[in-house]
Amino acid sequence: MKNEKLLAFAQGMSRLLETRPAEPDILRDGSVLLAALVAQDDWLPEQFAVPHPQYYQQYLLYADPLERFSMVSFVWGPGQKTPVHDHMTWGLIGMLRGKEVETHYLRDAHGAMTPGRCVTLLPGQVGSVSPTTHDIHEVANFYADQTSISIHVYGGNIGRIHRHVFDPVTGAEKSFVSGYCSDVVPNLWS
């Protein structure tokens, strides 16, 4: 397993977060680190790139022991997508393989949802989410006939954070905790 790149990223994010930067600085500097990680598709262990025939997979790659951040590989089977959801923390999305489409949603004062800007991420590109600027979205695999993989980094252990899914029309919300599809985490120090 090639852990050098994953370890270097985890170390870089740890050093960044040790300085207790403001969220805009985390998004800016973290995006640079994540862009360097997803610039080459030669480091993700195959066991964290396996699609499921019905559901997207969320594989934990690293969870900071102080829960300052976590890293997840999202594996999108053909045509798979998330429900409309939020994160309750900052997040970075780095496209590793394939292509994904992110649709931002806006919520009005009455809770109704309106689709907003659509962003298509290509390999090597990085997007973000933030509770202060744009936290509600839907993410989908662009392809109906192949797998796509993105690497997500969140400001906390995303598998333990209480979040929400939304009805895309009415805005009705339901709480959830995503967890992970695997208990296996790569040993970064082997």
C-alpha cells in the first residue's frame, strides 16, 4: 500500500489546523494540500475504491485523534447520488477519478429549497462546503456507466456528526449520522 502521499496530506492538514486558522484560511490552504493529493491517481488502496451496486460508498481513510478533521473516499457507482444534505462543518472535495456534479441548494426563510449553482468537478479539482456560505448540496456521479471517486476532508469526524437530509422541494429535514461503510482504516505509519 502506498501510504506516503496520504500520510503527507494528513501531516499537512494537522500542521495547518494546529495554528487554529479561521475557516476561510482552512478552505484556502486545505484546498492546496488536497489538490496536491488528488493531482495523481496512484495512491488510493484498491479496498477503498470498491463501488457498491446500489449505494455510494463512504470509506474512512483517516480520522484525526483529536477530531479536528477526517478524510473519506467517496466511491460513486454508475448514476449514484446523495440525497440533498448538509455537513454542519467545513469540507473539501477533491476529485480523484471520473467526474461528479454538485448541486448547491438554497433554503428560504420558510424552509423551502431551491436548486442553485451546479459545479462539475474533474480529476485534480477541489471544491468546498461551509455552514457559513454554502453547506447544503446534492452530489452525483456524472457517469451512468462508470465509477467516480472523490476524496472528502471534513472539519471533524464526519461519520459521527449529526447532520440533516432535506426534501428537495419542501425543505423538510431529517437528522442522520452517516457512519462509514468499512471499519478498515489504512495504517499511515506502516
